[in-house]
Amino acid sequence: MTDTQLPELSGKAALVTGASRGIGYGIAEALVARGDRVCITGRNEDALKEAVDRLGPDRVIGVAGKAHDEAHQAAAVARAMEAFGRVDFLVNNAGTNPVFGPIAELDLNVARKVFETNVISALGFAQQTWKAWQQANGGAIVNIASIAGVSASPFIGAYGMSKAAMVNLTLQLAHEFAPGVRVNSIAPAVIKTKFAQALYEGREEEAAAAYPMGRLGVPSDIGGAAAFLTSDQSEWITGQTLVVDGGLFLNVGVH
């Protein structure tokens, strides 16, 4: 995106976690495209810098760190406030899924790590953003859940449990933060990212055949949904989980 293509500044600012690539990057791209300034986070400093350069360093800043680290959460929000003077929107996208296999054999320490990164970090960022800006000024939060959190998810049970918790976290925050801050979540099906590669690599055509829309999702599909849920067009929507699944759930039922 060149300077001549950049839209006028919207006057709003966002923090998007886990945004050096994949879904988070797609969301940051959508927010920049409408004129927001954006702070993105990620674990890898080099990947984060590359993402900032692609998105536009005059509109985007990056803060490297681990999502579950409370010091990083505080630093990211503080840096966004320093750079932009506000954090209207928080998108909790950072997540992990380090294990595949039956839940009966799940290592409990791995389960704890998944919840720490996928759920507790989201709560931490929400608390920090609330205290720094949203409590006094309002805004919106979008939590990235998953269809694994609203259905059984064989072989990714820890991930599914954490995303179900993310859906409930959305409800709790929406209730407590109303009326000034709207809180919603997005539950994507398989999105073509490095994170989800194991679910479709070498068999994308077969995987896509299960979707009535005829394809897997791409990051911009979620970017568009997140842009909507942080816009004035959704100002009477809170506490909801928007399933973005290419129609996959239409196949559930008796056949």
C-alpha cells in the first residue's frame, strides 16, 4: 500500500495481537485500509518489522513479545497510547495449538500452556486496554475464537476448549464493559495460514470440498468481519460470536 493509496486517517487506533502474519495480519490490513492507525504484536521481532514495513510504518507500529507475558501486554498498550494517544479497538488474535491427538492422552501441562496463551492473554490485554483508554472513552473488542470452540473438535481438543473459553470470555467482557465498549468474537473455520497448514497441506482441494462456498477461508475474510465489528455499522451488536465458516456448518445434521 503506497502513500498515495492510503485513505485519510479515521482518527481511531487499534491494537491487534499476533499480527505479523496470517489472520492477525489480515485484520491489521483491513483496519489500516479504512484509515485506522494500528499497533501489532508478535513473538518474532524480524517478522513483526517486515509486517510493519508492508502495512506502512507511518500508520503502523510493532511491539514484540509473548502474548501471555503480562509485562508485554502492558508495554504494548503503553506503546500504542504513546504513539496514538488512544486505543479504540482491541483484537485478541494471538494463539497457539502445539498439540494434535486424542484428549484422553493430552498432556495437562500443554493444556495449561494453550489456555495461558489463548485465553488468559486475551483477558490481560482487555484489562490493560480498558484501564488505559476504553473505560473512559469507549471502543470495541474482538476476540478471535474458532468453530472448534462451538463444536467438537477431534484431535485439537485443547485448542477447542480454549476457544470455547474465548467465547465465554467475550460474554463476560461484553456484560461488564457495556455500554461503552462492545465485545464480540469471530469463530473462523479453516483459514489458509501457516498456523492452520497441517489441516489442509497436500489436500486443499479435498478439504475445500467440505465447504458449500467451495474454498477455504483467507485472512481477508476475517479482516472484513473484524472491520465490521469495530465499525459504527455494528454499534448495537455486543456479546455475539460471528461464525465465518464458508457455510461449513450447513453440512451438520442428518444426511
